[in-house]
Amino acid sequence: MFDLDEELKNLPNQPGVYIMHNNDDEVIYVGKAKILKNRVRQYFQKNSNHTPKVIAMVSNIAYFEYIVTDSETEALALECNLIKKYRPKYNILLKDDKHYPYIKVTLNKPYPSIMKVRKLQKDGAKYYGPYVSGMVLKNTLELVQKLFKPPTCHRRFPEDIKKGRPCLNYHINNCFAPCTGKVSKEEYRQVFLNICSFLDGNHKELIDELTKQMKNAAIKMEYEKAADLRDKIKSINEIEEHQKIINTDKQDNKDVIALAREDSVAFCEVFFIRNGKVIGRESYKIDNTKHSSDSEVLTDFVKQFYQNSDFIPEEILTEYEIEDKDAIVQWLSGVRKKKVVIINPKRGEKLKLVEMVRKNADIALGNYKIKVMKEKEKNAILDMMQEQLNLANRPYRIEAYDISNIQGYDNVGAMAVFENGKPAKRKYRQFKIKFIEGADDYASMKEVIYRRFRRAIDEEAEIKKGTLTVKNAKFLPTPDLILLDGGKGRLNAITELLEMIEVDVPTFGMVKNNKHQTRGLVSKNGEVELSPVSPVFKLITHIQDEVHNAAITYHRKLHGKIDSELEKIDGIGEKRRKALLTTFKTIDKIKEATVEELAQTESMDMKSAENVYEYFRRRERNV
């Protein structure tokens, strides 16, 4: 039995970490203390001016435990590890736990290379980053490739010099091809020194060096090489014009952190400055901040952010003064193995930097509020739809179906998926009708619906067996609402099918007027009255347009492939292609037809029929 008074008396006068548990043995809070006895006792003093958050936490504490450390710095590191491990309810939590990519140049090797990596290592190579945007890193590497043309193959140098022919990159002028043996070791290394100079932002020095090389090439009448260097210089000048330069006293590395918050949500914005240039920025959403001060939020953010960071700059600028600053500085300096300073600037250029980052934090918070507002609007629309269609549950997942064909051939079906009122395009599915011939839309729709739910049943069985994960399932979960393109006849056909396969999902038909525009919904009891200016009606129109476009797009894509296949056959032009598809309906039927059956088709003669027949037989022999 945990005796609170006795445990409080026995708390040591040493630094350490305390861990609060609730009645279910869950860790609900982790904190660190310079003196455990003083800090933990404060929580249980009745006269203390606690925040509502602390009061709520204390009321849920069943017992606590503690770990003594040798120093406050050790306690700080342990606190961060335990918060990451337990994710306690009452700690301010940083959800993002990213390892940003870097560009690595292996200047520590005689023949360097350039690559993307996820981890910094002390191996003598040069690292650039972190790149918070994978797209920025990709574009940077593509630019380096365009400007300097380093090898991208897996050949090893100098072992593979003059072994084998140069690859395609050499022939398309995308590699300076050291494998040919025409590039000296010094020239090879100079290319990578130029790459590092470019990535360092030393554009003036690089341009001076390239200008010198260009003039030397011109003197030697190597005009192609001189022109290539001229183009490099031009590209670098253009890049420099678009780069954001920070005008600070020293062109060093620093992170700038600012905070914007409202109610229980905060956004910390971090700008990454390397060699005096902003190379990236990131916003971090932090929940559960309602009763915490700005300083507390920023302090917890700094601790959690740099615990997971591969790179710690020499200077960190923060909008507010952080708590436990000395301990955090000592901890980060120990991790970096070089001095780290944390500054809360009050004037000058550094204050302007913090203010710029704060503006971006405000924008991130504003965008989040707009997103929340839109989500509320979507929920309100779905609540209205639930009420107007008399549904048992809010239709979070809506599936819509449509059929497309031309004169009854190449029937296809499409399934559009809306989640929380928005199209989930990655979850759209397409169906090539397998068992129905001719323009029978009812039967085609029944085939699509049957196959969709058959797949769902199969996937559920695979998940139970452990051969499939829920994440990789393509037809789960099943919908809360089904909308069919078509009137009551198609609805009745599908309703009968759903009853037969024991699927209980509310189903409605989406009917159109004589101008082929959405008119409303039809149920088994007749049309549902919807105002054409209501949000529900607009959502249904959007869904109907989406599924129709999905079906048409798939049909055109499939039809294009068929036309493309028939175009390869001698003597088969547009008129004969259309006649063949009109007669046989599918490409498979054309493949199975005899020469006589092909020749009897309108616009076809015996020679063209033989060409079609022989074309597909040759394809079968070559498979």
C-alpha cells in the first residue's frame, strides 16, 4: 500500500526524475527536479497556487516513484527519454519525431561521392542540412547533378576506371565520366570541392574559380568546356538571387524558435539557418498547453525537439526565456560536444529574426484554425445528411458507384470514396466488367457491388489469418452510405443484391434532370426532398460528378489502350477499329475470333481479317 505522507518524508535532497502513476498504473506525468524533496512536495501542498492542469493531475495520482541522478543535467536527459517512452497525459508532448535528411559528400575519401542520408556520423565526410522538405533536398541534388554532373552509378573508383563502356548518363551529358580514364584524380576531386563550395553558399568564391577555369579553357580553345562553365556560372548567379540571406554578425549556424498559441493548442515554428542562410523551416503542433505559460511550452519543446535531433547548432534563439536554461545548455553542449548558447534576444538583428519566425508561427496557427473550422463545417453537413436521410449513424465514409461504356462494349465501373465529406482519391477503385456483355448497366452495377463486398469479406478473413494488415486492405472499411448513379430501377436491383449477400448499408440512387445535372436522391420509398441550395445537395452533386468523372476517365484510359493495340495492326484504321469494337465488344473477343468472323465485320475484308488474326497469334507465340 502506497503511504503518501511516508513517501514524501523519505524523498531525497538530490537531483532526479519523478514519475506519477494513476490507479491503472499508467504514467501520467514525468518531471525532473534539482532537489526531488522540494519539487515533489510542492504538488501536494494545499496552500500552493496550482494551475487547473496541476490540480487535475494531482487528483489522479495514485502513487509516484523517483530515480536519483548525479546531476540536474542527467535528470534532464532521463526526463526526456521517459517522456518519449511513456507519452504521459499531463506532459506537453511534441508529436513530430522526425529525422530529417542530409546531403553527404564523402570528402574523406580519395574519390568522393554525394548522397542523401538520414543520420549524421563523425566519419570525416561533409554534411549539409537538415532539409525539412524532402522536395527541397531532391531539387538541390538535381541542381547539383545539372551543374556539376557527378557520377550516379555504382562503379567504384579508381578500381573501375577504364572497365566497361560509359553508361547512358555520359552520352546524354549528365556525367563527367571518370570511368573513361580521361579525368585525373585532381580534376575529379575539384568537382566535389566545387559542389561543397556551392552547398556551403560560397557562391562568390565558386564563381571566381569557375570563371578562372572558363578563361583557361577558352585560351586552350576548349570552347565546349568553356561554354559549359559559362552556363554553370549563369545558373549559380540565378540561384543566389533567390536565396534568402540572413544579415547577422556571423554567417554561422543557428535555429530560431517562436511560439503562437490559442486555447489548448500551440504551434512552435523553427527556422533552420545554416551558414547565414535559411535552408528550411518547420511547424510543430503541440496539444495540452491550456494552463501552461509560454515559457513552459517553449522549454518543453526545446527539450523534446533536441533530444531527437541529429544536429544541434551553436546558437538557439527563442522568443521567450526558457526555464532550466543552464541545465539545458549544459546538456545540449554535452550532446554536441561543443558549446551551445540559448539566447532570448531583446534588440537588434536577432530580435528581428525571432519576430519573423513568430509571424510564421501565427500563420501556422491561423491555417490550423481555418482547417478546424472547415472540419466543423463538414461535420455539420454530414450531421444534416444523417438527419435528412434518416440514417442511424453519421456517414463518415460514403461510396458512390457509376458504370461507363460506349455502345455496350468495354463496360467499366468506378467507385469513388468520400471520407468526412472530402474525396479520398487514393481509395477510389476501378472495375473492368468481366461477366456482363452489352449495355446492361443494371447487371454491370450488380457485378461491381458484388465484387467490392466479396473482396471486403476476403480481406477480413486474411486479416484474421494474419496474412494481411488493416493498413494494406483495399476494400476495408465498408461504407456508412452507398450512393448509386441512377434512378429507382438501378437502386432496386442493388438493394436486392445487398440483401442476398447480407450487407446492411443505407443505399440511395443519385438521379439527374433532363440536362444531365444532379436532381437529388431516390430511396426505395421515392425521391428525397432536398433543397438545391442546401449544403447536403451540393455535397451530393460533388460526389456524383466525382464518380462520373472517375468512370469516364477509366473507360477512356482502357479504350485508349485498346485503340493503341489495334493501331499496331496493318490495314486497321479508325473506321475498322470502331467496327470491330462495335461487333465484338471487347478486345478479348476480337482475339478469340476466327478469320471468317473477323472478315464478316462491317468495313473488314479478308486481308485485314487475316492481319488481325495473325497479329494476336504472333503475340501469343512470343509470350
